[in-house]
Amino acid sequence: MQKESLLIRDYPQEERPRERLAFNGAKSLSNQELLAILLRTGTKSESVVHLSNRVLKHFDGLRLLKDASLEELTSIKGIGEAKAIQILAAIEMGTRIGNLAYDDRYVIRSPEDGANYVMNDMRFLSQEHFVCLYLNTKNQVLHRQTVFVGSLNASIVHPREVFKEAFRRSAASIICAHNHPSGDPSPSREDIEVTKRLVECGKMIGIDILDHLIIGDKKYISLKEKGYL
């Protein structure tokens, strides 16, 4: 029996596409395996891996598959409307991700820009939230993450949690922000200690802490402007 005619259940666990993705990551999979995961099932006589291979051969690879129509896909034996729609949806999702306009990201050029970005979300919070904005080299916001909720304490806001996301996002710098539920953004001793600790850690690993903003009710204080950075 040739391997191509095997059903997916006949493959060793470590050779099944879904299991390979779970253990080795999506980048380790071939185009055929990725398509097999989208299709999920083959036919009574053909594994999903073999079916995905036939689809790719029909379109001579991904270049033509990306422009396939519903009618073209359903003309292939083993591809019904549901499978064809799954493929088309995945292609469109990939196209949209590829066309993301990075220039449309929010740019922070000043403490005021940073405060405006978080003010409406943070000024009414009843607890303190410590938030990090992760920026690229153009000071565009890549990601926003709430790192901690509760009273700020230098021993609780651990640099590891702050910088872990920076590495994940390949961020060049970070702006920290936290709110004072009282509405008064005046910095406390703990605020200053946390800031200095994060700045020191950032210098060691090459990721700058650009500012620490304290958010009050329609007002803020920049610890950079106050000279603590």
C-alpha cells in the first residue's frame, strides 16, 4: 500500500499535520500540511493530506490558489462547498493580514500623545491598572498590555512581566502608564521606585522605558518630564 492512499488515522501521530503544528509550530509545516489542517477531513478513500496535495497541484501551488473561485475549488473531486469556503476564508484572512497598513498605527511623540491614548479607558477605573504600551522604532504602538491590577508595589510589578511582552512583539521601547483612582496623578514613592527599577532593567537589555505616565481624572503626570527617567 502506498503512503498516499493511507487515511490520516493510519499515519503515525508525529506525522499528522495537527500534531506536528502543536509540537513544532506552524512554520515547520509544508503548504500541503497547512491546507490539510484547513480541510480537516479527506474522503472515504483518500486522506486529507493526499487531498490537499491534489488541490495544490491543480492550482500549481499557492500563487494561483490565492485567486481561486468557489466554482474552481468545488470542481475538484473531494472539495465540497464547505471545504471551498474554508479555503477562501483563510486566503482572505491572510490577504488582510498582509495588507495591514502599519503607518496607520498610533504614533506617540510626546507624553500628551501617550496620555491621550489611554486616558478615556483608564481614568474611571476603580482599581490601579499598570499598563504597558509597546512601541516600534517609529514610536508606533505595536501592542497594549495590562501587566498588573492592584496597588502599585515595586516588589509586585516585576520587570520580567513588563519585558516579556516586549521580546514577543520585538518592541524597541516601552511607555508605562497606571491610573490613580483618586483622580490625583501626583506620583507616590512607590511610583518612582517602580519607574527607576524598570528603567535600569531596560538599559541592561536594550529596551528603553520612554516614560511612565500617571493617569488621573482628565489630567496626567509624566515622570519623564518630572526628571525621574
